[in-house]
Amino acid sequence: MNVNCLLPCHLTSPMQRAEILIIDDLMESVALLLRYFQNEPIDAMVALNGLDGLRKAREGQPNVILLDVAMPDMDGYAVCRALKADPRTASIPVIFLSANTRLQHKLDGFAAGGVDYIGKPFSSEEVMARVYVHLRTADRVRTADAAVDTPHGAVQEPDWENQLVTRALAILQEAGQECVAQEKLARKVGVNDRRLSELFRKHLGMTVADYQITQRLETARAKLCRGRQQIQAIAEEAGYRNASDFSRAFRHRYGLGPREYRQASFDEPQLAISPD
């Protein structure tokens, strides 16, 4: 299945060919990420430890860095702080990868200077959507910098918007399968309902409600791939009262029914998860 057919069109092509740096000591994760990017207008560099990652970030100047949290010797938070302390790499967006998706760990990542946080096991759809969001944001910043004499004034709005959307996504991820009303989410991130809706459409290409439905279906998709849990139980956990409604929504989202998708997934490589 082509990943890009499931993404909003404005998220599927950066303004120009981009370069990312993957810093992860787990080869299974690296191989899966490389597979996601192999047919994209994206070149990938790889570092298997934090020190090598810092060196490659300084020398290669990637557009985005995907950074694992749990690594020996130098963990992802320390790597990110070092990146942000170096003027040569301070402006590069850092997206954390971790099996630990508790809110405090996400907040630690944001405090270290990260712009986003993706939980493992991750999906191609989520990785690609988030990477393209930050590529587009970085491209807008570069365009603004070229148009004015004082670049600091030019980056405030894109950075603010991106940080607000990231905070909203962290809250929704923490809520799990629980539906969060748009009005409540807007209050939590400090904007009005209409502004939050505009930002979700601009940065993610969908409404807050559509994003939550997509995330519940994505959680269900991951459960289908991982084990033998009954589809009815998965449907109920995803907020559907009966399996037929769940099957229709799942087929509309992924092009296959839940049973067909589970059968097809048996041939897909599984992601090993490091104990973060």
C-alpha cells in the first residue's frame, strides 16, 4: 500500500528534496524508517549512537532529525540538548522516537528542545505525516528568513503555530482512545476553538475530530498487526459499538477490511522495540 495515498496532498511533497538524519542504535528501527523513506524525495543519513549523530548533524545539516531516546552512553535527551546548544545545529527540528509515551517523558523531550514525539511501535502514516509537517514548517521559516533583514522576527509565527499543534497532539495522545472535545482541547492549549481548527487544517490537513478518528483507527491497525485479539474487542476499544461500523471505517481509511489487513500484515517486517 502506498503511504502517500493516505496523506493530505500538502503533506506529501516538501518544497525541495530534503535530507533527514536518523539517530537510533536499534538497527530494526533504522531499517524500517529507511524503508518508509525509500520512495520519497528524501535522502537519509544514519547514526547508530549519539556522538556520531552530533557529528553528522554538524557536517550534514539535515532538514529534520529523528532521534531515539534510549541509547547507550548518550541518550536522546542529552543529544538534543547538545544539538540545541550548538549554533550550527540549533535550528534543526528534532523529532523524538520512544516506546515510552507517558506525558512526562514527552514533556522532557520538549524541554530538551524537541519539536515532536512519536511513540513506538510507529506507523508509516504517522512518521511520514509528522516529518512532512516539520519539513513544510522549516521551509516556510527559510522563505521568511530570505524575505526580511531580521530573521528572528520572521520565525516567531511558524514556530508558535508548530509548538501549539505539537502540544495539542501530545494531549490527544495522552488521552488514548478517549475522545477529547475540541473546545476542551482548545482551552488546554490556550487558543479559541476556531483558531485550533484552523491550525489543524493548516498543519495536518484535517479537523480535530478527523485526527482523533484517524488515531483510534491507527491504534486498532497496530493491534491487528501485533496479535490475535478479537476484532470485535478491537472495535470496541476504538470506540465502535459494532464490528460492522468499525470494518467500514477501517476499509475507508486503509483500503482493506480488518481481517484482510491482518492477513496481509503477516508478511510485513515487525518493528523491534527498545526498552525506553
